[in-house]
Amino acid sequence: MKRFLLATSLGCVLISCTHDTGPEPKAVRSNNTLSTAQDSMVDGILRPYVSGAAIAGASLTLVDGNDARSYHYGETRLGNGTLPGAATRYELGDVTQTFTAALLLSWLQSGNRSADDYISAWLPADLAPRLRFNNGEVTFRQLLNHCSGLPRLTSDLLPGTDPYRGYDSTRLYGYIATHYLLHTPGILPATEVEAREYYSPLAYALAGTLLERQTGQPLQQLLESTLLSPLGMSATTIDGAGSDPAAATPHNNNGPVPAGQSAAFAGAVGLRSTSADMTRYLRAQLAAGNSSSSGGSTVPGIFLLATQIPVVQVGGRDYFGMGWQYYFTRAGRIIVYKEGSAAGSSAWVAFDRDSRKGLVLLCNNGPDGGSGRSAAALMEAFFR
């Protein structure tokens, strides 16, 4: 199970003196009123993170039953003085895969198809030989649970912060048609190290591309009709952040970076969303399958629930669902979660259906800024 390293807080002793003590700490904007113990917990984790010289901003929503509280820190672009808000749009990165998984399951059911069908029947014929290995052949289920044998990514991506730009579906299919699988499809990982090696955004890129070609509709349109519109997520889109006035500017440790374009990898990493929309998504995940909850028994809810079910275990512990993974807190709780990252953005969604609690953390800095440590600290503190 992928774990984050938690940061160790070091106390600072302030000594009054007359000589220069260095630059003043960076002032951090926030809407946190520090009125409750939860407010203080959040501030103790997010303020030190956002106070980093290279860190721009972050938006956090904590859901506890019927209650929700949103916290915003920093700036939408480093130095612009604009506090992020509920309508600020962030890159979701790999969190996109949780949407694509539900969309693919919906498409399979609509045509009386099975998750255990071979995907080659819906792909160009020249791909089929490369989707077989050691008497195994890739199924839809294996695309979604990272046991397909496909590599993590293709080896011919662009260098730099926008690796997928111009990588269209023809090029994606061409790559798969000329490269062998890394292992037999359906073979489960034996160790956490092996599970991390199995993890394949490329599989989700293929899933999204297959859906577009089979339906003749853009992935954005498919997502809107199946998931986004039913869930009221009107601010969630694929790409387009470069000209979006609501977009938080992505940053790495060297400063702002252009918003990336996902092209054929849209099903893996392409979505942008807001904390308001992702709170709706989080509530839908918590309500999925619960007929007494609003939206829980809807068609989207059925497929959302299916994606949450653990299907791959490592060392006797849940590891992969279909799009989701599992975080084990020190207190022993099993949290359904997904982490997403891009060159200049980070995102986390995590929830526990038993306690009806969940969180969404969106950052306009890449993981090199330490957002993972903050996310882990929040999960440990909130899901007690």
C-alpha cells in the first residue's frame, strides 16, 4: 500500500536580538477563522505547507456526515494576492481515473458487456497480438485494476512539464501495437513494490480512448452525460485550463508552469475541477449504493460503488480497486483514496463510508513541494 512519509514538526526558539535575523516568513492568506478544534488542526497542517517560498495555494474540504467545511490558503498564482475559493479550478491528475473507471463500467453495462471480456474485440486488429502474453489476454477488469501488464506510461512522451501534448489516439494505438506487455495479464502483484510497478495510467489512457472511438463522442461529452451532469458537477472539464480565468496556475519548485494538455491520456489525467464540484463528487461516493441518500441509488451511484470495491490485495491488505486505492491509518482505519499529481498540481480525495467522512485536498503545486506529507497528516488527523 502506497504510504506517505509524515513530516516531523521541529520547534523554533525565538531569540530577541539586534542583528539581522533573515527574511520575514511568508504571509499566508486564508479563510480559516480558527474557531474550532478542527480549524486549528487544519491550520497547523496547511499553513506550514503553504508558507513555503515556492508554494502557491491549496483548497481543502472536510465532510463529516451532513456537515462540510472548506478551507482555502495561499494564492491562485504565486504573488498575485488572490485567495483560492470554491470556484477555483485545479488539475486533478490521476484522480481522473476514478471517473473513467465508473464511465467504462457504465458503458459495459449499457451493451451487456462484461468486465471480464477481452478488450481486443473493441480495438484495431493490429493491437491484439500485443495484448496477449503467456496465454493471458487483457480484459477490461485488468485495465481498471492495474493488472493488465501495460507499462506505467509510453516511453516516447515529451520531456518537461507538458509530456502528453500532441499525443493523439493514433499515436497511442501505434505504441501499444509495437510494444509487448510487461507481465502476464491478470497476474496479481506479490509485494507493494511490485504493485507500484504495476500501476498504469497508460491503461486508463487506453480505456478513455477506446470509449471515444466506440461511441464516437469526446470523453468530455461522455463524462458529462453519465457522471458530471447527474452529479451537478458543471465546473469539471478536461483540459482547457490555460485560457480559464478560474484556473489556479500550476507551480513546481521553480515557479509557475503552463497547464498541461492530456490529449490521448485524458482518461488517465485530464480532468480539472473545483473544490465545490469535488465536494459533490465526494458526497456521491459516500452515498453510493445507499438508497436512502440523495443520489445514492442513481445510475452514477451504482457505478461509483463498484469502483470502490477492493479487487487486488497485497500481503493480505486491500491495495487496488477500480480507480481507487486504500490507505491504512495508524489508528487502523481503511480509507478509500486516490492521489493525483501533475508537473504543477496535486490532488487527493479520501473517504470512509462507515463514518461518513471524507476530504478533498487540491493544490496548485506539484508533489515536489511536499503536498503529500500534508495530505497524509490530514488523513491521519481527520479519520481517527
